[in-house]
Amino acid sequence: MLSPWLVATAVIAACMTATFAVAWWRRDNSIVDVTYGLAFVLATVAMFVLSPTRHPREALLLVLVTAWGVRLATHLLVRKWNQGEDFRYRAWRESWVRWFLLRSVLQIYALQGMIILVILTPVLLVRRDPGGALGGLDLVGVAVWVVGFLFEAIGDAQLLAWKRDGGNRGRFIRHGLWRITRHPNYFGEATLWWGIFLIGLSAPWGGLGIVSPVAITLLLLVVSGIPMLEKKWAGDPEFEAYRRATSPFFPWFPKPER
């Protein structure tokens, strides 16, 4: 039986390599954002197909990861269509200069592949040994996943509709889910992986899967999510007012604006 870690690593490496080739041709490394979710899906599908048991818990995780990954990839493809390279990747292109090729391979594609593998840990543990029958903990995990998925999907849809209205150019969305958190999509993504972790807890050694939601939560909170995105808006009067009034991550009642 092939190791799930070996299968996932091979699939993710192939996905990142193919993405790099297309990105190099198009001079657009931000394409990797679109294939990010698909790498999770392809790795999970490959593990399920090669599983000797195809336990209901494996099937459940396959459905949840596929639904999340396909929706995310579709949304990012629609949002990115004809937009060129994202400003974050463009800044790296301009600053890395002669080391651009090597740093792209290591800091974008290899690093992202390793992050995907870490976040997939609950799925890998379930594929290794799915444990007993589905139970209450799985139900709780699905409920948490649904909350996260809805926050991410609805938040993304609200933001996309806002940006498509030309009258909103240069302004910040402050209605819907964006009224109670500045990043409902990020909160949703972290939350749904906590749900997947809870499902994975029923597998032997499932507790090791805690690295998955902790990793994605920290990445979004303190590394490449909120800090990198909000740095672009720092100093803008409208954004600063929004920032003071609205929770950065966890949904909460907005404060009166001053």
C-alpha cells in the first residue's frame, strides 16, 4: 500500500511544477493562487482512489475538501481573469531581480507545496487509518466546516459584487459579513479547517492533525494573509476608520466610528 504522504507529495509536486511552467510562460506567479485549492483536491482524490478501505470518513473528507477547493479555485479564477499579476507577486518580481527564478521556485512553489501538505495532515491521518464508524464528532466537524465554508463563500461573493460596481472604486466594503469582520473569507477558511481537524480526531493519532488548523490560522493572522493585504491600505483614511471600527478576524459587533 502506497503511503498517503508519498501520494500527496507526488501529486502536490506535480501540480506546483505544472503551475510554475504556466506562470513562467505568462509572467504571472499569482496563478498559483488559483491552483492552490485544486492541489488539495487532486491530492485528496488520489489518496481516496488508492485507498484500500474507502471508509465513509475518507469519503466525507473527500467531499468537503473538493467542495472547498473547487469553489475557491473557481472564485479566484473569475476574480483574476484579465487582471494580470497580483500586486504582492509583482512586488516580489521587482525586488528579487536576478534571483527571481530561484526565489520563485523556493519561496512560492516549493513553500506553498509544503504548506499544503501540512494543512492536509488530518486527511492524511484519516487515509492512514480512518478509525471507527462515523459519529457525533464527525457531525460537529461538518457543522463547523459549514460555518466556515459559508463565511468564506458569502464573503467572497459580497466582495466580488462590490468590486464589480465601478462606483465603489477606491472604497472599502462595509456591509454584509464585512461589517462584522474585515476578513470574513479568511475567518471562514481557518474555521473550515478546524472542522476538518475535528473529523480527523476520530482516526488513531488524529490529534496530530492540530497542526493543520493552527498553521492556516497563523498564516492568515500573522504571516501572508491579513498583514500583507492590509499593509497596502495602511494610512488610507477610509480604511483606518474601518479598521478601528471592525474586528480584524473573528466576527464581532462593529464599534461606533470616530
